Amino acid sequence: MRDVAVIGVGCTEFGEHWGTSFRDLFVKAGALALEDAGVTGENLDALYVGNMSAGRFVEQEHIGALIADYAGLATNHVPSTRVEAACASGGLAFRQAVIAVASGMEDIVVAAGVEKMTDVGTGASVDMLASAADREWEGFAGATFPGLYAMIATDYMHRYPLTREQLAEVAVKNHENGAKNPIAQFRNRITVDTVLNSSLVADPLRLFDCSPITDGAAAVVVVPLERAREFTDSPVRVLASAQASDTIALHDRRDISTLDASVAAGKRAFAQAGLAHRDIDMLEVHDCFTIAEICAIEDLGFCKKGEAGRLTAEGATALGGAIPVNTSGGLKACGHPVGATGIKQIYEIVSQLRGEATGRQVDAEIGMAHNVGGTGATVVVHILGA
Amino acid sequence: MSVSRFWRKIPQRYNLIGTRCTTCGRYFFPPRSLCPDCRRSGKIVDHKFNGEGTVVTYTVIRSASDQFENTTPYVLAVVELDEGPRLTTQIACPPEEAKIGMRVHSVFRRVAADGESGTIHYGTKFVPAE
């Protein structure tokens, strides 16, 4: 297996892009990544594209070919593969690109993610996102995606000393970071009261506990580490790429409040990289809801179960804290175009490790990305090092 | 949901017919056709659950998909059946009465409908046992 490095990254602004189509979003992110990497389309060996549900959001399947075509790569017949694992599609696309390069099969590979969500109404979006869970036995009963995470929150708060205010602090912190990120959907600061006074979506989760509906695309270029210096003076190494599965339905989990796939993928990643928790300088975790960030920090082993709320309220996960979490603003404030989120996490970590995260820069040499599909049926964890 | 997709699960949805692995004795609802413990050596048979259970966790859905929007707010829960398996279901009770640990039993109810003229989805909900 060859070592792999990221040599270029690109990301569109996240938000409601009424004037921009699915394919235009992708082309923009891809062009930014290639320009950053200093490679051209003719150099590319393959594309891996994370996308959850273009078929339902914009009535388009066959995304791999569409993107190769509109990226100007159809005439040289570059292989292009769509990767889908609901909200973990982006992280999984990155992992497929890493595997392709590590194996020696391909050399210069783009991993991308794209989602265009605002072409359908909110009710339709809620329905589509619920298909990341078990359609037949959760969705049929009226489960929404926020509803499933709300049931995690109910169970968690019944068993551990997490207060409603501490949960709100996750959103406050992520908006604070998002306010400093030029690509973030929400660049406004909020207070605990903003969260507590927002409307209930699924008790105990309120509107400001939830990540938004977002359009966006992100792309990164990976190559064998031994070739990285041909393209850049600041390659970022992929130190671990891990993935784990769990039951599709929340009701079948061993423990409602623990994402066992996060635990498994986290352990595998640490073992691959030969690193310990103290070696990780920053985290991008999958905060699709505030409770999800609490669970992620704990399930990845950065503190004991029941402690992440207190640590968040104390500022341990803020930009200046012991372990900054979601410096991008996370899914909550940066936005959550589902297929693009996992790639945006890589984009953020690379920006931080290269010292280019102006306004929100942390002192970091090693970062971890944690991308969740559904309520934890797929988890992808990557560790990157400068 | 297409008519056939709904129709083929009518026994399961209406009458809580799940499955049981006779090799290891484990019960499954929602039904599984492969036992995750015994895999190919497991023998799966149908099993009708008695419909008694306990609320493991719950929420009150205030904002739903289009199909459920006119029934909000409603209580959604994970219920553990007395035979062991857990399922996601609605509890037909006022939101403020829902509690972790409450005893519930199954009832036959209208769940949703595919628009004005589509299939009406009936199925199992639960109500407080007392």
C-alpha cells in the first residue's frame, strides 16, 4: 500500500444557490481544487463523487458520467464513479479515492461531493432525508430525521447529566466559528437564548439544534505521497482512512445514545495511524444535530460518555480550547449539502493544517474528520497530518 | 409508496407478524429473513407478537414530511416488545403523557395516506397500557 497525500482543495460557498445548478456547483468546486493542486484535467486518472440523492433532489441519476462530462473530461474518458452512503457520501468518496491511490491502480484522483437540495420544498426535503434511515420501518411510522436524533437526545438526557443549555452551546460555538468562515451558510453569531427560543422541531430538539438545507460542492485532489512534491510544497498526508457500518435503524442499535460505528471507525483510524487522542489537534465531526456533536466527541473517545456537554459549555471545543471541534462552523453553521459535507471536512482540515484558515486558524498539525451516514449506520473517519 | 410495496407487508404492519430464528430462539420485529447471529444456519419462521412493550425513548414530532404534516404533533417512540425486539412506532397519546419506561400495547390505526386519492396506510401504533 502506498502513502497518500492531498495536494489541492476547493469548495463553493455553502448556502441557497437559487441561480446555480447541480452541475455548475460541482464544476466550480472541481476547478478550484485543480487550480489549488496545480494539475489539469488531462492529468486525472479518476473521479469519485459523493452524492446522496440527486435522483430525488434534481431528478438526475448517473452522476459520475454527468460530472465527468461537465468537468470537460468526457472526451478523454476519465473513469468517474458516484459513491453513496447518505450523509457520509462525501467521506466515503474521499476514502474510495484514497484506496484507489494507495492500491497503485490510480495516481491523480479527484474526490468530490455535491448536493443541490433547495430545488424541492422543505416537506419533500424532510421526506428525502428520512430515507437515510430505514424507510420501511422508521419512515413508515412517521419518523423524520430530526425525530430520530431527537430520540437519541431524549435517551441521552435521561441517562447522562446533559442540560438543555449545554446542548445549545454546541450550536452557539459552531455559529461563532461559522461567522469566521467565508464559505459558511450562516455567518451570524447566536446565543443560548436564540436556540432555546427557536421553534420545536422534535422534542427536545429545536430549529437551532438542526443543520440546515444547503446547496454546495467540494473537491480535493489526492496523489501518492511520493509524487506530492511535484505539485505542492505543502502536501497533507492521509494518516488513516477507516469506515464502519451498523444497523440501518436506530431501534436495532445496541445502545441508542452510542454510535457504535463511530467507536469502531475511530478505533480503526487510531490503530492505522499509530496515534493517540492527545496527538489530534482538531476535529471536524458530523454535527447534523447538536446532540450528534456531543455523541461524536464521546464515541471517538475524546472524553467519557456524559462529559461532552460540560466540556463544550466550558469552551474546551472552541477555537482556543483544548481540542477545537468544527472550526468550519460544522454542519450547523457552515451548512450541510449532504453529499458534499464529508469533502468539506477534508477541505477545512487541509486549510487549517496549511495555515490558511484566516480568521479561525488554530494551531494544528494533525486533524480528524468524522462523517456519519443516517443515524450512524455508516461512519467514515480520516486522520490527516501536515 | 407503491401499492405493492405497501401490500406485501400488510400482515407485518397490521398484525405485528415478525419472525423468529428457531436455531437460536431470537425474535425479530421488524421481520428479518436472515438471523444475524446464525446467518445461513438459522431457520426463520413467522411469529405473531403479543403487542405488549415498553417505551425505550421518544420524541414529539412537530415538523413532519408532507405525508404526516396534518397529524402533527405526534409522539414517535422506540418500543421494546416483551419478546425482545425493538421497533419505531407512534404512541397514540397526548405528547405530555409520553415517558421513558411507560408500558404500551399495540393497536390498529390509520398511519398516513398517499395524497388525496392514493393508498391509505394502516398499521400498528401503540397506546398506554393503563
